[in-house]
Amino acid sequence: MPDLDAIKTEVRRLLADGVVEVVVAFKPGDTPLHPQPAFFHSPEEVDSLVHNGLCQNNLATFLTHLPKTKKVGMVVRGCENRSVNALIVEKQKSRENLYLLGVPCEGIIDWRKIVEHVGEAVLAVHENSDEVTVETREGQFNLSRNELLHASCLRCAHRNPISADILIGEPLPEGDPNLARVAVEEFESLTNEERYAWFQKEAERCIRCYACREACPMCYCTECFVDHIEPRWTESGATPAGMQGWHIVRAFHQTGRCTDCGACERACPMDIKMTYLTEKLNNDMRKKYAFEVGLDIQTQPPFATVTLDDKNRFSV
Amino acid sequence: MNLILEKHALPDLLQSWRGNYDVYLPQKMERFSHFMPLTDNSVLVTHEPHNTRISPKALFLPMTEALVKFTRFGGYEDAQQVIQPRIIFAIRPCDAQAVQLLDTSFIQEAYTDPLWLERREKTITVGLGCHEPCQTGFCTTVGYGPFNKADLDVLLTDMGDAYLVETLSKAGEDCFQGLPCASDEFVEQALIVQRNAHDQMPVAFETENLKEKLEQNFNSDYWETVSQSCLGCGVCTFLCPTCFCFDIVDETQRRERVRNWDTCMFRTYSLEASGHNPRPSKVERTRQRLSHKFVYWLDQVNQIGCTGCGRCVRYCPVGLDIRAMLRQAQTLPFEVSHAG
């Protein structure tokens, strides 16, 4: 588990020494289940900083909320570090204006699963690598950490931040990269009709709130295709065509850009599964182009590049 | 009238309504409950620690609905929605209260929304009080309560093996005809359950002078502070039972003019044709959301535009909590107005 005091000490130092103007991390929410992303501007504010398994957002999404030239510090886990790198590749931030505090990650806990197990009256949550202990008015419940993790975290192959300026805590053993493929293959093994039925069932619960878009670090367009009026790319409403249009195009815009952090699914108020689509595309990127996003800050995603000696131009 | 309904008799009763009504009740959808039409195999879900994910406002103001269909050669015709008489079963008091609040917007002297009105007139609401109030709800704080009777035709109190059925209108009475009367003792016990539920709910924030504080601090840094981690998505407003904003769009390919839910939290909501946006950032949008509920509703109809259902608190992807935001607002400076 991350050493919270060590994180705070480093964050205080960054702010006190003026290394950065702001540090993006988490603070406690009104209930233990919902820590909040927070912006720390002075060392005195840092007392309230938290970092635990319930911090469900990908903080890299806030990078494009802040001015490009602002010196920003960020507490990053494996996926967040890779998202930051992907944003640097896409010129949304320069590395000089960033200071990354890396924290190895043991996976993000699904608070909804906790509520399903013990109800809402949660007073406190303690965790270690194997177990999550939840205190409620009715007593104490010990739950298996693995059973509470999100799907993306269970198949995560990059638990350690790869290009942090400082790593707090010992690196963890990395996850099995084959797990990501297994999830995709499960979907691929279905017939066309079954896949479409699956897609329909998920997409059609959509309420078009765009929490998935806003939670995603890579969805930073000033004007999203769904907000475009002339021409209109997809139906505006919560109709089957509109909902499917949104989900399929959103996924395709992520090709070679998605780190499979799962923030989209965690943000969704309707529990819609989405990462099976983006993981399929990630898998194609790995298979066809040996490309994985966010491993460095130079390599463009394959679909963002074109060279004169491309073998098969305009085809995969 | 106070009646007793044994729980084992409920499925038959629900089915008996199907002849004359469309019956909607909370049923399991994926990992949550959702108001869906009663079928032969429906299972009522009321044991969750909180309310349905989507509020039943969607039964009165659908997420998307066609208003007009365009015909060839420039003509158009009504979309001709068919609205059947219906019963909404196990609607929670906060959500019923919300629908009543929305009447002030949709049913006005100057203009009444015909679809809203027809749905309202054709709906019987059977409320289920919250004997175990949810942790995120704060209905008592905003002046209502877990057994609030507003807008209900019937109020049910869960008494273990049976419900106390309080009929509050003739239509409600007709639905529960033939049930035995509840004894005074049973009613007394139910009142204790109701009082206990009410007493369990803490005051989430003070409402006194809240309006004035929000108003007078329109330009305060407070709004920057409380909106910093907002993502700008529509979860809070779409799940909210009292948010009613919509956008009207011509779906030319479908040849329909549709009405979709819209939200002040979206950038495009206030974006003008010129490119100017009077609410350019999440700071102004957050201020609008809170001020609408806790200032403008009061100005317009003298009621808070929030029924404390708690959905925005539970499902905000970044854990923003309106209760905490308003507690913080209570620390803002303000001057007592002596006008009038």
C-alpha cells in the first residue's frame, strides 16, 4: 500500500520550493467511498491529501483543464502516467511543465460493489493488498480486495508508473500482459449476432450524460462530434441509433490512444461496459502495429502517422 | 383510509391492475433498479439501500421523445404519442414531490405542456415511504421527509410482512378496494416507524439564509473552489428528479422534431449562435446548477428546487457532494436584507 506520509512530504516540498504551482491529487470526499480529485496550491493544504484504492478517477483528465504553461505536479498511478505520456505525445502538455509523483497501484476498488455487500452506511474503509475492511453501523466486514476491483484493473499490465520524476514506494510485480488479450478473445469468440446483441444491450442503457467522455483524459476536444450540429454525425437523442452511434464512434476515436484505465466505466451512472470495445482496438494496435500507448513521449499512435513508405497505404 | 396489504398478496394485486393500467415498478436492471412496465415475470425491487438509479421523472419527461413528424412537401403532423392510464408503484416520496414541483414549470397559466399534462392526469402514484432512509438522501433538510405525502394517491409503509396502505385520493382508494382496514394499533405502530425514519436523518446543511448567501456571493471565489474537480458531465442533472431542461432538435433523417434532456452543465447548453457563451466555464455552470435549485426556484415559486433524493451525491464521478458544497456556502459572508 502506498506510503501516504511520503507522498505528502514530497507534495509539500514541490509546493514550498516552487517546483510546481499546483499538485493534482485526491482529498477525502463527504463519505469514505468517494474521495475527490483536488488541487493543492500550498503546503498547508496538503494535510488533507489522500491516496487509496477508492480514488477512482484518472487524474490526467484534469491536465487539459489547466493552462498549458502552468507547472503542474500530479500523483500518478500506472495508467495515469501512461495517459499523461499520451497527452504529451499529442502536444497537450510539455514534459518540462510537469512533475510526476509515481505511486505503484494495486488496483481501483469498485465502490458500488462495497455498497452491494454492506449497504451505504459506510463509516470507514481500510485496505491492504488482500483485503478491504469496511466499517459500518452494523459492524465490520472483511471483503476480498480482488473481488472488488474493476475489470480494467484486474487485467492491468502496467501497475507501476513508467516515467515518474520520483517513485514513492517499491515497484510492484507487473501484471500478466496476456490477461488483456483474454478479455478481448472472450468477446471475439461470440458470433456476429451475439456481439451485436451484447453491444446493443450495453449501449442502449445510455442516457447521453457524457460522463465517460469527461472522465477520459484523451477526450479533450473543444467540440465533440456529438455536439456538432452541421453536419450532424449522429442522432442527438437517447434513441438506439443515437446511443449506438455515440458508443461506437467514441471507441474508434480512442484507437491507439486508450490506456485501458477504465475511468469511463467507473464514471458511467448506468454501469455500461465500454472497455470491451476499446480493449479490442488496443489489442489490434498491439497485434498489427506492436504499439502500446503511453510507453514513451515520442511515438505517435499508428493512426496518427503517415509516411511515404507505408506499405499498404489506407488499408490495415 | 388506512388498510392492510399482506406482502404475499401484492403480486396478485399488481397483476389485477394490468387490465386497466400500464403498471410501472422498480425492477432489476443490471446492477441497479429501474422503473419498468409490469410483465408476467416482473420482480419488484425495493430492498436496495437507496432509490432507483434514474428518477421516475423520466416517465413524465422521457429522455427523448418526438413532438412533431414532418411530412413531404413542407407539412407536419403531431407525433401522436399514445399515453395509457397508468399506475406508478413504489415511487419514493422525494420523487413524487419532485414531479409536483415540476408542475410549476410545465403547467402554467400562460403555457401548459400538453404531453406533461396528459401524463400527469393519467397517472396514479402509489408511494413507498422510506422506513430505512438512504445515507445520501437529505429530504428532511430541504423540508420534506421519508414519508412525505405530496402528490401521492397512496402511501405505503413497510411493516415487515405487510404494508400499511394510506389512501390519499379517490383514485388511490379504488386501486386498493377490498383490503381489510388497519387497526388503530397497527396505524400507531406505522407512525412510530415513520417517525423513527424521520428522526434518523441528520440535518445535511442549514437552509436558513442560504438563498441570500448564494445570491450575494455571485462573484465569490467560492464557485471556483466548489467546481474545480467537476468534470462537466450530465450525471447530476440527468439523474436529478427536479432538473427538467430540454433541447429541441430537428432530426432531419428521421423527419422528426424531438425533445431531448439537456443540462446546464454542458458547454453547448448556453452556447449562442454567435459563438459567445455566457457561461463559458464549469465555474458559471456549477453556479447555475446550485443557484437554480436554491435561489431561482425560491424566487419563482417559493420552494427549494431539490427534494434531497441524493442521486447527485451518489453518482457524481468525482465525488462532488451538494451537501458539502452548501455547507461551505453557509460559511460565506452575507448581509441581512431589510427590504419589504
